[in-house]
Amino acid sequence: MPGPSTQHRAFARLKLSDAHWRVLQAMAQGHLLKSHRDLEGHKVYQLHPLDGPPAPVDPDIVAYLAEHGLIDSNKKFPAATYWLTARAREVLAVEPLGVHSVNAPSHAHADERSV
């Protein structure tokens, strides 16, 4: 019997919370993730849906996704646009869209899932 798929092994150490999944899924569905500078020069991250107002995104979520090669940006100043990398598309192909919004966590760290 064969072991875990190559994709599952490649992502075995990747831990994504529900918040990470929501951002990735939204981007896969066409929402734009952008960073803007506020008046004090701090980066503000917003997810721009196809219809409706933008929603704030925690900078730690964006940092984790970028550090793990799931998103990249055009690195423009003062506003950058982010996109899903090939790795993120592979992760999303392994894990069906919508699953994480259906299942409620049963304990403190249940919102983190290994892929």
C-alpha cells in the first residue's frame, strides 16, 4: 500500500489556521489582497471582494502565508497587490474549499490544521 501522496508529504509541516484558509480561499475565489500604508506609515492589509467593502486582514496572517511561500506580491509602494503562488494552488487542490468554515474546532488548537 503506498504511503501519503507527494503533495501531502510536501505540506506536512505547514500549519494553517481557519484564518489562513479563509484568506487563501477568498483569493482563490477572486478577492484581491492588498497592502496599503496608513498615515503613520504602517502597513494595513485588506481583502477586497469582487462586490462590497474591503475587510481587514491580520498582518500576522499575511506574514505567515508569505513566509511559507503561499502568497507573493508585486512589492509596490505605497500599495502592493498579492497573489496565490503555485504552492498555494497545490495546497488548495489537496484541501477542498469550504471545509474549514464548516467544522467548528473542538479544542484550543483545533483551528490549526496540518496539510
